[in-house]
Amino acid sequence: MMEVLRKPTVVYFTASGHTQAAAKATAKALGADLERIEVVRPLPHSMFLLMIVGGFAALRKRVWAAKPASRRFSGNDLVILGTPVWAGRLNPVVRGWLQANPIPANVPYAAFATMGKTGAPDVLAEMAAIVGHAPITTMAISDADRRSGEDARLIERFVADIRRMKTDT
């Protein structure tokens, strides 16, 4: 069978910059396009207020409208989704983006979550349920990982996993 090269695109939402840092490092290592998920309505400017309102919305599995993706994904794409964990749940902006921009079943994706301490397994499982199929690989980066520098090793491993799975043979 012919080898199919997949064009990677890293799609992410960030409020604090932690998810953006991981997204940029991943995109740079893969030579991938980078697309930030933008909200339709402005978010609170206070990080404290955003965490209260956003955490409540995440717990209630609310959807916050996100601007449409810059393009539709096809069978030759590889989507890498990045989200922060809010209150142990999927971020409402990413939930909204996923519902408005379905990833076709023939498009593989990888997923990562950034968080304070915990919550990534539940968030990644929720993401997979919305997408409708499992990711090819996942990554979780905690605040402790960022402080210790472990995040760089986690990103290297994530990128290596993606490279291994980037082609169909």
C-alpha cells in the first residue's frame, strides 16, 4: 500500500499561556501549522473571575461558542488538539469548538491537556467521546511538570509518538 503523509495542524485554546507554550513547542518540532481557538464573545479579563465562571461552565459541561476553524480537515490531515483542564473537566471553549468543527472519522488526531494537578484522563476521554474516536496518542502536562522542566521531555515523547503514527503504510 502507498504511504500517505499527513499534514499536522496543532489546534489549541489557552487562557493562561501554558497550553499555548506546549502547542507552539509541539508545532515547531513537527513543522505543523498552528491555530489558536478563539472565542466569539470576550472572556473575563480577570484570571480569577475566568477560573470561577469557566470552572462552573466546565463542571456543567456548558459550551462556549468558538470561532470556526480556518479550514475543514480531510483524510490527509493530522489534528493535534490542546486544551487546558478547568475544574477537572474539558474547557467549554474547546468543547464548543469540537462540536462546531467535527473531526471526520478518517482524520487521526492526537490530544494534550495542561493542568494544575489532575484531570487530564477525564478531559481526554471526554474529548474522545465528542470527537467520536480515540486519539492516536495523548499527553498531560501539570504545573509541577512545567516548574521542573519535565514538560520538555513530555513534549519530546509526544512528538516522537506522533511521528511514529504520522504515516499510514
